[in-house]
Amino acid sequence: MGFYLSGQLLTEDYYAFNKLAKGLIGTNNIDTNSRLCMSSAVAGYKATLGADAPPACYDDVNHAQCLFIVGSNTAWAHPILFRRIEDARAANPQLKIVVADPRRTDTAAMADLFLPLLPGSDVMLFHAMLHVMLREGWVDRGYIARHTQGFDALEALVADCTPARAAAVCGLPAEDIVTAARWFAGVDGSANGGGAARAPALSLYCQGLNQSTSGTAKNAALINLHLATGQIGRPGAGPFSLTGQPNAMGGREVGGMANLLSGHRDLGNAQHRAEVAALWGVADVPARPGKTAVEMFQAAADGEIKALWIACTNPAQSLPDQATVRRALERAEFVVVQEAFATTATAQYADLLLPATSWGEKTGTVTNSERRISRVRPAVPAPGAARHDWAAAVDFAQRLQARLRAPGSADLFPYPLDDAEAGAEALWNEHRANTQGRDLDITGLSWPLLEARGPQQWPWPAGQAQGTARLYADGVFPTSDGRARFAAQPWQPVAEPCDADYPFALTTGRLRDQWHGMSRTGTLGRLFGHAAEPAVQLHPDDMAALRVADGDLVRLDSRRGTLALPVQPDAGVARGQAFLPMHWGSEFLMGRGADGRPLGGVNTLTNPAYCPGSRQPELKHTAVRIARAGDWAWHLLALAWLPQDSAHTTRTALAAVLAELPYAHCVPFANAAGRTGVLLRGAAPSAPTSGLIERIEGLLDLAGEDTLRYADTARGQHRAMRLAVDPGGQATLEALLLGGDARAGAWLRTLLLDALPVQSYGRLLLRPGSEAPVAVVSRGKPVCVCLDVTDTAIEAQLAQCHGDDADRLAQLQGALRCGTQCGSCVPQLRRMVRHSLSAQPA
Ligand SMILES: Nc1nc2c(c(=O)[nH]1)N[C@H]1C(S)=C(S)[C@@H](COP(=O)(O)OP(=O)(O)OC[C@H]3O[C@@H](n4cnc5c(=O)[nH]c(N)nc54)[C@H](O)[C@@H]3O)O[C@H]1N2
Ligand SMILES: Nc1nc2c(c(=O)[nH]1)N[C@H]1C(S)=C(S)[C@@H](COP(=O)(O)OP(=O)(O)OC[C@H]3O[C@@H](n4cnc5c(=O)[nH]c(N)nc54)[C@H](O)[C@@H]3O)O[C@H]1N2
Ligand SMILES: [Mo]
């Protein structure tokens, strides 16, 4: 059997599951979605610094003179940290920001030096930076001699990683690599400024490094740079891996992975196994390494794993190579899904669906990127039959134990199920005992202390007066000889390089206002203001070469499946590359496997190849073919406002119907007043004959007497509209469906979304292909979702703002308040300000 868990569980949940699997059942087949997220960071830290511990802290942003942001769209994915970066920049105009990302993101817009490297080429970039540092004498030989091991091999490896060679591999100007090396080293370019004279450099990095078949090598090569220059263990310096999920750190602490054990111990280490067995009071923990995420689902697809217990993650959306994942979920004899929402793709495969509480209902702890442990407290009571995740695991464990345990043997699960606070605290206390003498020792912490003094950083051993802000200030590392290790791993290309058949490099990543599979954010139509529908982004020149315009349908084929999506121009995407948000699962976006079977979501396409060191799959690179979907001549567009209470069920039913089309997507929308609706798009070679339109019309309440219709079956044209007429005779659109030629969609969509009066348009409404009347002007696209401020309103306001960019931004925000709530749209506002003209002061 296999357990597949999540970095969104609380530490106590994780601890209970881990003990159940490794301590009672005797399997190490327990892994988590952190395998898709942080495992390369873990492997990189351990290979170099000796332990899985980010050495820096958030305050370092305020001390750094150089921020090296690599493979992270911090502006969108870590918005609170990004606000700190903006503040640091305002407080210190000398701060240098370098961003290395194949895409020109909102984060890159903040950079003094932007390095649009080719996907997967990071190791070469870092090696070339080290090459330059060596050549120029910018490394810190004293630090290397005192605190590290293995530099000679690395020096030999980077000898031929010249900026010229790296320029070719990475697709970057050689001089930019030299500049990055100089700023990182913190020297002014001439003198060898060692030690304290060096301006501190802080690296911030995330999935652009981790989700790669070179994930471990990428992390280690970046840490090499910190060790070679002594940029670690002092304020403003260090390799700071940004954690993705709220408690991926806690999961790592309790060893909730197939290769780890409690308290940052390793399963492969016999002494570690013996220590944990003694702490738990069991004879032993199994030695055989468990199956990691991708391997676990492959094993289930092969029939080797027969039971899967999935908690707090949605693998039928988030794992690569969905064809295999779906086969696994179908073939497994028993699938338990423990979820807070019954609507996920994975929940559809559950033999047993256990309702779980979610963050606002739970009690326990989480640890953030800077090793800081926070208490989580319930804001609302648990709904219905929902239980805490640890309670489900412990209840099961107690029952199993009652059957297996020899009389008189110790009770492994003595946590009260009837008292959530006491149960969770007891679990946490046991976890604390497991950390004694380890690098993450928290024996000096307690729940009362967290209660009294707020969130605290580890390590905090007993007897210490406070937690630890930064690690390795003394240059002593948690290795056998106290020295850090340089890792000398060469650059290797991506697993599936682009070729003539699959010429585009597809990458996937986050949107600003959505969370993963959108089980939560996807229920809030308003969050679709920023990205309303699934779309693939391409460079405008590639669009011209493919003869497609903004909004046209394209087909994306990889070796594993097919999706079709509208295309959008984005000059921030390099030529030969494509970007697809990772959020669209089969709940929203239909697709097909290579065998033609219905699949869906972005991971229909992605590659399960993984890093040999970390076993993290290469979600950031898939070779794809992109072509205009010209052979699909019949198009569908439907929009409808839905009653609040049935909106979600209607959308789920629609998704099932739409899976019959070769291409379709289905997303919610909302207006500022909180009214929600659904939007569908689809395409097929010709009009479907299977009663599909009628079923969709039924679901959208377009089947009644009050529906206006037009049909020309011979030409495959179909129109249906339902209006609402107020007592004053004003009519607005409630629902519409266009089949055949859906080109008129844009203006009809505006009419519906903005509730514009439609009575004057008469038959235009139903005429296929009719052009938008001039009077139909959209209120615009929301930029600030928090305060519902549109681009149209911002542009109108900017026409009256004057002064320099900072003045105009201040005036804009003063007038419309946009970007003053969560701040995520500030990079976009800055761009709009930059592109606007200063008005003459009144
Ligand atoms: N809004 C929002 N925020 C989130 C999440 C969310 O779902 N929504 N999820 C959270 C989680 S779990 C995580 S793990 C983090 C992820 O946070 P990030 O890693 O910052 O976000 P991503 O968009 O996945 O990827 C980051 C960037 O990697 C770039 N990239 C792709 N290939 C390469 C490469 O070869 N080298 C380099 N240097 N860069 C590359 C992509 O272009 C992308 O801009 O976000 C967290 N925060
Ligand atoms: N193509 C591509 N794929 C990716 C990525 C990518 O960049 N590109 N990123 C990867 C990364 S970094 C990550 S972290 C994963 C995330 O992938 P998932 O883990 O699948 O993402 P979520 O949608 O956050 O899934 C969490 C699920 O838990 C449920 N839930 C919420 N709270 C609770 C709770 O307290 N208890 C229980 N039992 N359930 C709860 C939610 O409803 C949700 O369905 O995706 C990975 N997949
Ligand atoms: Mo993640």
C-alpha cells in the first residue's frame, strides 16, 4: 500500500501518518506532493551544507546588497515576501536585483539585471559565474580553506565553463554573466574584497531550480557560489530556498517522505532507524526505501501497489503524466481520499472519501521558509462530519493496533481523539522529543511558549533563551567534520530536449490569483478577473509564424497527450517557448491522452522524468508541438449567470458533458456584486449530433419557453439566449449559447458580464458573426481584484496624473486605491504608469 500526503497538512497530521506507515504498518511507501515541490531543495542542502535547513531568514532581505532571484516568480508566488523586497529596494537604492528566469515575469520587471536563460541551463550559469569569480580572484580562499571540502574538484569542473561557453548553453550575453558574478561576489570589480568588506548577497529560489531532472545539481551549484564567496552565515547573505506550500517545512521535519525519518533523519541510515525505533518503542522501522510520488503511482498503475491513501493533495491534477496517474487510480483496489472539498478530480476515484477539516478549522503548527514555527488555531468549527487529518489517521491506527498488538506491548497512538487541542499538542510534543540533539532541535520550545511569544525559529534547544535567526555564523556545518561540501556536478540538458517533432519548450507555473488545482480559489469567480480562461502564452513572433492571432485555438501535443487552448501573445515568453498556468486541471480543461482517451488539465502533457538525486519530476520542461487548430471548424461559446447554491454542481455536471468534445474548457466568473456564472468554450470538427447542445442548454436553463433561438442546422449554426427584463423594460442577458461560428462572442460576453441593456440590439444578438455595435464598451479587465479596479478606470485616471513615475503611482493609488490591499497588482500598476504620459499639472 502507499500513502500520498501533502505539504499542506499540519506538522501533527504529518507526524501521525508517518508513524502509522513506518511505525505500525511497516511500510516506507509514504511520500508527499513535496516531492513535486521541495525535494530538490532538500537534496541540495543536504549534499552541500549537511542538513536540510535554509540558513537565512526574511530579515536578510533588508541587509542584502544583492538579491539573486532564480527560478521564482516571487511577485506572484510569494507576494508577502515581494512586498518586503519592494520595501528593501525603496530603503536602499543601491540594492542590486538579478533575476534569472526564462520568462520576463513581474518579478523580472523589478530586476537591475535580467537573465532570460534557456530552460534547464541554470547549472551552466552558476558554474560560469564561479569560473569568473575564480578568474577575477573574487572567491574567498580563506573561507574555502577553513570551512569547506571538495573545492579542487569543482575548480577543475568549472575550468572550461567560460562565460563564452555558458553564453551559448544558456542563451545569455557573456557580459551579463560576468556582471551577475561581480554583484553576487559583492566586490566592486577590482579589489579582492574578502570577509566583512564583501557586500552581502542573498539568493531566493524556487521551482525553476527544483522541478528539474537536474534539480539537485541546480540547488547545489547555487550553494557552491555562496560557499566559494563566504556569502553565508552573515546578515543579508545565504542560499534561501523559498518553500512552496505552507507546511512543506514541517513535513520535512517529521520525515514524512519515502526516504526520510523523523527529526531530519535518513531511512538509509541504520543508526537513524534504530534511534527512531527506540523513540517510538517499536522493534524496528523498515529499511527498504519507499516509493516516491511518481514511482508510487507507476507502481499502482502496474498493479504492485493495491491500496492508496491520499490526503490533502489532488494527484489527478498535479502529478505529471496524467495517463499513468489515472490508470493507477483506476487499477488500485482501494483508494481512500481525505479531502476538504468533494469536487476534486482525485475525489472522483475515491472508494472511500473522508471529509477533512481545512486550515481555518484546524489546530496545530506549521513551519515557514525561515524555519519559523507558527501555531494554527481554528477560526470556525469543523463543518458536518469533517475530522482533523491526524484524527483520521490515529483513529485508524488505534483500531489496527488493537488487532495487531501483542498483549502488554506499548500503545503507539496514545493521543486523545475526543480533545483536538490535547491530541495535537501530544503529537507535537512527541515530535519535539524526536528532534533532541538534531540540527532542528526544538526541545526549548513548547505550545505555551508559542502561545505567549508568538511564532519562533528553530533550532531552539533546551536551555537556549531564544530561537536561531541565521545558521552557520560560526562556519561549522552539520557534517562529520564540520565542513560544508562543494558539489561538482556537470550541467546536463533537460530530459526531453526539443526536436523537429516537438520544437517548443513548454513550461508551467503559477498565476497571481489562483492556488494549485483551485479546489478553493476556483470557487470564487472574482479571482478569475486576472486570468479569466485557460490560455497558452507564446511570443508574438512565434504566433505570427504559426499564423495565429490572439484568442485563436491552438493544439498542444506532447508525447503523452493533447490539449487545445486559446493562444495569447506575451513578449515576456522567449521565442521557441510556451507558458501554461499549472492550475488548470481536468475540472476546467478537457484534453486527450496519446491513446485518444479523455484526460485533461496541464499535466496531460507533462513528463514524469525525475532528478536521480531528489526524484523530483521535471514539471518545468516538456517538449511540445504547437499548431493552429484549424481543422476544428465548429465552435462553442456559452455563458450563464447561475444561482449561487447550484453554481458548483452545475459546473461539475458541465465539465462531464464537455469531456465529449475534442476540446473544451469550463470556468467560473463573477461580478463585483458577487454574482457568479460559468463560461464554456469548445470546438469540434463539425457540429455534434449527440444531443450535447441540448444537454448543455438544459444545465444552463436555456431550454425554456422564454429562450430566444436561432438555428441553421445545415450550416451548423445555433444561437440561444435568455434575457431578464426589469419592470422598467430594460433587458439584460442572463445566459447565451453560440454554436458554429462563435466569433461574435466577445461583445455578447461584455453585454452579459457588464449587465448592459440589450433591447436595442434586437436581431443582431442572434445573427451569427455579427460585429460588435460601437456602443458596446467593456468596463475593462480587473487589475486590482481586491478592490475591483479595471484597466479602463486606471488608464482614465492616469491621464490626469502628473510628475514622475513614483508621483503618478501615488496619485493613482490615492484616487482609486488600487494595489493598496494585498499589493499583488503593484508590478502591473507600475508598468501601466511607466507606459502612460504625464499630464500637465493643473
Ligand atoms: N499565487 C500562488 N502562489 C503560490 C502557489 C500558487 O499555487 N499560487 N503555490 C505555492 C507553491 S506550492 C510553490 S512550490 C511556489 C512556487 O513558486 P515559484 O517557483 O516562484 O513559481 P512558478 O510559477 O512555479 O515557477 C517559477 C518560475 O520558474 C521559471 N522557470 C521555468 N524553467 C526554469 C529554468 O529552467 N530555470 C529557471 N531559473 N527558471 C525557470 C518559470 O518561468 C517561472 O516564472 O508558489 C507558492 N505560491
Ligand atoms: N505542471 C505542473 N504541475 C505541478 C506544479 C507545476 O509547477 N507545474 N507544481 C507542483 C507543486 S510545487 C505542488 S506543491 C503541487 C500541488 O498540488 P496539489 O497538492 O494537488 O495541490 P492542491 O490543489 O493545493 O491540493 C491540495 C488539496 O487538499 C485539499 N485540502 C485543503 N486543505 C485540506 C486539509 O486541511 N486536509 C485535507 N485532507 N485536504 C485539504 C484541497 O481541497 C486540495 O484539493 O503541484 C505540483 N504540480
Ligand atoms: Mo509547491
